[in-house]
Amino acid sequence: MLEMYNTDIETNKTTKVKEYKKGNWINLVAPSEEEIKEVCENVKIQDDFIRYALDFEEKARIDLEEDDQTTLFVIDVPIREKEDENIVYSTMPIGIILVRDDYFITVSIRRNDIIQSFTKDNMKNVITYKKSRFLLQILYTNSSYYLNLLKKINKETEIAESDLKNSMRNKELLKLLSLEKSLVYFTTSLKSNESVMEKTMRGKIIKLYEEDEDLLEDAIIENRQSIEMAKIYSDILNGTMDAYASIISNNLNRVMKVLTSITIVLSVPTMIASYWGMNVPVPLQHNPFGFLIIIGISILISIVVTWWLNKQNMLK
């Protein structure tokens, strides 16, 4: 998908356009080969800059091409995907390309909430010709969105823990494992994004005005807060998983202990019946009440064994 937007300098109103002109924001989402070729020919850049962001394994970084006066920012953004009945949290790269002082290009593998947030509400906060400001707005929105999703992950963790207290099912354990993986993805991506923002602040990659520096500092603060929250939630979740692993192991040991005790109790009448079932002379074989006496002895011994096992806490 290829969309282009432009902000009128006089009215500051952003609208969708079809022609290539200075100040355009070009938004590419899962672009086709024809769309990539069209953009590269019209804005005079190498297609590598676009293809980098289409690699799902691409890490957050900054790539500067001085000859073409083109700067590529790759950042990781959080995404939510539905897998079976569960919501899975992960991250994916998006590319932001600043082409000279002419074009602002965003490249995404698929639709995502970060870029879509700027195309809603009549694009009141988007001024396409202020490229540095637009870049920092994306960075700040991305950091804030991480915070929101981290709160949702924490809420889902609490729900899964509550369900586990009532029933030790694999479903809840797998849910916690999925959330733990999501936190790992988030932490790794947030640290990579922090490096990009720190380099932008320190390395004078783009021209920053005073108000831009304030926005970048806010984005860095939000990102650091997200890193801390992700680390805290991850530590809590790791502790929870370890605790439930111990509980499950303890419950299994308790079940095995009870089953072993029941087996011992049942083996008493079985053993007595085996002795009196032998084809050899045995006591009470001619007694008319022999069967009842043997049953009584078996019950009595079983009761004694049960009492002793219960005293040893083997039936609890």
C-alpha cells in the first residue's frame, strides 16, 4: 500500500495527495515491487533503504548516506496478534527515511497502531514538512504505546495468576509463558530504541530545535520508564512461574504419597487373601466362620495401617 500526505504551509492542513512534491509524507505498508520502484525513482533514493525496514529481523539502528543526504531510522514498534484464542504481544521494525529536505518516508511490514495513529482524527498533529518534529512525534508515540501495552500485559498476568489459583491447567501456564516471552521481546526492542534515541540526541543526526530537544527528551524518559516496567514485570513473572513450578511439583509429590499409602492399605487384605487362597492346609479352613474371621482380621489390620499412615501424615 502506498499513500502520500502533504501539509499546506499556509493553512497547516494535512491532506492525502497523489503527486510527488517537496514536503510529502510517503507511507508504505507492505509495499509491492512496483510501489518500491515508483518511490525510489521519484524521490531518488536506493531501494535498499526501503528493503531494510521490510526485514522482520532488522534491529533498531541509524544509517546515514551522506552522498544522497538520506538518513534511515529503524525502530522497533510493539504489535498485538491474535493466536488461537489468545492475544500475543511482539515487536516489528519500521523504517523512517528522511530524504534530504524533501520527503519523509515511513515503511512498515504490516499495518501497525503507531503509524495509523497519525492518520486518524484528520491528522491534526501531523505537519509533513517539519520532518524532525514528525520523527520525534513517532518516537514519543511509540514509547508511550509500549507503556500502555505493558500495563495490559501486567493485567493479563494478574488474571492468569488468579485462574491458576483455582485450577492448575496448562492453558494458564502457557499464557504466562507467552507473556514472559513478550516481555523479553519488549525489553530487547526498548533497549535498541533507546540507543537510537540517545544517538539522535548526542550525534546531531538531524537538526533539532529547542522544542524538538524537549520532545526527544520526553521520548527517552518514556522509553526508559518502559524498560524499567518491562524489567519489573519480567522479574515478577519469572518469580511467579518458579513459584507455580514448585507448587505443581509439590502437589504431584503429595498425590504420589497418597496413592502410595492407599496401595499399602489395599495390599493388606490382598496379601491375607493370597495366603488363605493357597492349595495347602491353613488355619481356620474347617471353621464354619473362618471366612468372616479372616475378613474381620483383614479389616482390622487395614484400619491399624491406615491409622499409622495418617499419623505419619502420609494421607494428607
